[in-house]
Amino acid sequence: MTIGSESGKFKITFEPQGVFLTLDASCFSEKERMMAEITAVLAQKKVSNVDQNAIKKAFAENMTAPTLFAPPQPEPVDGKVRTKLDSDERILYVKIEPPMGHGRKAELKDVMDAVKEAGAGTFYLDLEKIENMLATFRFKDFEPVGEKRDGRFDVTVSKDATEAILKLSPPFGGEAITADDIFGYLQRNNIIFGIKNDIVKDVVNKGIFNENIVIAVGQKSSDGENGGIEYYFETASEKPKPRINEEGEVDFRELNLFQQCKAGDPLARKNPATMGIPGRTVYGEEVLPKPGKDIPVPIGLNTKPDSNDPNVIVASVDGQPKLVNKKISVFPVIDIPADVDFSTGNISFTGTVNIRGNVISGFSVKSTGDINIGACVEACTIECGGNLNIKQGVSGMDKALIICRGNLTTKFIYNATVYCEGDVYVDESIMYSKVSASGKVEMVGKKGFIMGGITRATKTITCNQTGTHTATPTILEVGGSPTMREELDRIEAEIHEAERLSEMQSKSIDSAEKRAQTTPGEMSAEQKQRVLHLSRDRFALLSRLRAFKEKKEDLEEKLINLNSKQFKINVRKTVLPGTKITIKNASWVAHDPLEFSTFREYDGEVQYGPFESEV
């Protein structure tokens, strides 16, 4: 055997007498590099017992003749792979023989070729063991490294037994798994519920190997839900919620701090605990759920179950709903510990409202029940569905409006408008105000005077003094409801305005007619049309005027027909000049002071006599 360099500058020949080196003359110009290349080739070919001195001498003497530098080498024999099958031809055995001399070691490709030649190409092979045998020579005999293996499958069931999972392994030279094999296994192991037949067939037909595939699904149980309460009102602490209008403007007077409800309003619903939904395992066994925990109905003060649905909690009174100590209660009273101002916003409530401070200008208090105010009412609006008690008084600045459907009690009323469907009780004074009561007006204190404005009552007015020393107009009216007198005042104002417009229209029409008679050809068609429209408008206005007058006559007739005995005005001390007293449709004006008097109506006239105390 002869081997040489890639450049062709030397060759090495293996002979029976030994190993010879033949150099080309071109080697001598680069001796060191050529010697290193020759050494590398000898190491690669595993040439043993090399005489380095012989090689150096050949380079030193520039010898081109063959030089013996190593003894004869053994004949190279490549490593071999031997295989055999057991008697059933199901087990594959392999033996790896090492190379001899300079022979080549057997490789994995050699093993695979030998396996195919043995007819075991489709067998399952232990490749790790084969690699280990190729790397070492400690396996001197035949070793089992493969087997003919049928297809396999594993079915595992989840811990809660609600899923069965299939993992299919391929065959290695053996029989493949069929869908019937899997169905038979499921039947034998009592896996009978929720089997996905189509999925099992699909896995087998498509050969989906070594993947976890769910082939049976049970029904998981659903635990019951705990009982709970669905509230129909805000249970958190009251926080200001200013109202925002359509333009995006924030009204800090409308803070909506106090919730309210009416009797019968639903406040909450109890959602009872549920038992849950049973489940079923892949073995067909029932799985019982965990039932939810129930809770009691949180009924507190002034609440009750709905008669139609005991799980619904309704208010039994009007008031403010609150959640206190996990119970729903309705409080018919709200307490404002200080003023009604920007800290509270406007108050609107269906029960009693107690205000310890003032009601500041610009705010409003509305309630269907009683309202109790511990200090003053400024230029604001009060609407009370029950009795209204104002401890200090009303200083309205000509802007306060008070509407009371019960009785009104206060210390004084100044520059305010008051409408009361019950009685009005004032301790000190009514000054420059408009006060109307469907019952009576009574000044109950030591001062007890009425100064300026209009004071009306259906039945009686009682005071200590009325009018002023400067003859300030002060009007007291009884007989007929305040609503009737308001209507009469409105109609009189309409009559006055209609008469004024009628007079203006008459003058315009008369002027146009005179101009038409004096200069008949000078009026344009537009002017004539305007006069025609003006005449039509005047005709309509006169019709309205007649209707107003008829309505006025009707109201006055109702006043006249009222029983006069129940109507009177009592003045304990002095009636001062400027006072006008009206009873029914009869009036009397004081021009001089009058002491200790009671006024009544007789035969269409106001008459007075000695003061009549209330029985």
C-alpha cells in the first residue's frame, strides 16, 4: 500500500520488508515543513516503531532514493457488525468486532445496514445501547439491541375521574393498534361515560402517536353558590355626588347625599344558596356537589319581606334606607347636625328632616314629612309635606319661598313668600312678606305685629298690632281660601292688562280710520292690512276681557255667598293707619289708629267692635 502527500512531494510505501519513504527533490527547499507534514501522516496512519533518525538523515543528505524508516506493519482489518435473530425472529442481537491494524472502526451506518440485511429494519432499536457498543469494546458477545414490537397505547384517567387520556405508540415491525382494541380496553375497565368515538378513530386512522389526546370527558360537578344579598340602594358611606347637567356643568347644591325610599319600595333581594349541579365520572359514577351556604334575610327596622316574594325586602315606611350591622333598616328621620350648605347640598327626603343649623341662601329643603329647623331660613326654598317648625325665623331677602302642607311655626317672617295649607303661628312679627294660610294666621308672642305686605287666611287673623306709624300699606285678608284670592288677584291683573291693550288698539284703529277719511287715497294696501289685523286682534282681546270679567264675577259671588260668621280679624292692641282689612269682598282702610278691635263682615261691609278673644 502506498500513500502520498497532497502536493506529491513525498510518498510512503508499505512493503513486506518494512515501510519506505521516497522524497522528491523539491522537499529539500522547505525541509522543516515537509518533515512536520510527514510526521502528521504517519500519526494518522498509526505507523508504529518509526526511526526518526532515518527520516532526518534522508533530508540531511538530500536522498531521493527510498529510505527504510519502520519495520513491517500488520495487515489492516476494518471493524465488523454481526447480527442474528432469536428463534421467534422477534429479538435482534448485534455484535461489534473491533478493527485490526489500521482498519476502520465500525460506525452507526454500518450497524443500520446490517440490521436491514437481517430483516429487522422496522424493529424497535435501543439506539443508546448501540452507540455505547460502538464507543467501547467491552461488549464481546451478541447483545440484544432491538425487538419486533406491536403498537401500544396507554389510557390514563384524571384524579377527579372526569377525563380519560389516550397516548398511542406506533408499531415497530409488529401489529398496529386498532380502534376496536381501544374500545375494548375502555369497556373492560368500565370507562363508559362521555367517550369520544370519533376522536378515537381519528387518532388511530391518522397515526397520531406520542400525544396526549382526551378521548372521554365526564361532567364536572358545580358547587352550589353561597347565598347573597343584591342591594337596590347604596350601602357605602354617603359621599357627595354633585349633579352634572347636559352642558357638563356641576351643581354643587345637588350633592345627593341622602337616599330615600317610600313604603313598599324594594330595597334588596336575597339570592338563596344553591345546591349545585351533580357531575359524572367517565366510569358513569355520580359526583355530588358541595352545597352553598345560606344566609339569613337581613331585615332591620321598618323593613319586611315582600308579600309576593319573601326573598325581596321592602320598606314598611317612607324614609332613608341604610345598612346597619348587616341589616337593612329604614329611618323615617334624617338629622343634619349643622347648616344646610355646600357640605350637604340641597335636601330632598320622604320623611322627617331635622336641621340643627341654618338653611343658607340658595339652597332648598324638600320633605314629604315634617321639617324642623333649629336656626334661621335665609333666601332659599322650603317645601314641607307636614308641619314646619323654624326656631329662629325667616329672613328671606325677597327671595325665600316657603310651601307648607301642615302648620307653620316660627319666630318671625321677613321679606318672604309663604303658602301654608294649615295654620301659621308666628311669635314676633310678619314684615314685608306675602303670607297665605288655608287655616288661620296667629301672632302668639308679646310683640306679635304685622307690618307691610299681604297676610291672608281662610278663617282668622289674630295679632297685637298691624300697620306702621308711617302708614306703610299693610293688607290683611280673610274669607275665601288663599288660592281663591290668588286667582282673583291674577284675574284682576289680566283684566287691567287687557283693558290697557284694548285702549291702545282703539286709539290706533281710530287714528287709522280718521286718516283714511281725510286722505282716502294715501293708505297703502299694507297699511290697510295692518288695520284689519289690528281690528281682529282687538276683537279677540275683547272676548278674553269678557271671559276674565265673568270669571271675576263668579269668584266674587262665591266670596259673597260664604258664611261670614267664621271670618274675623282680631287686633289685640292697635290698628295703625295704612292698614287695609278685607273680609270676603268687603274692604276697610284705617286712617286713624284703632285700639283693641275685632273686624267682621256684615251686609257687604267691614265692621269692627271690641276685641273678641279666642275661645
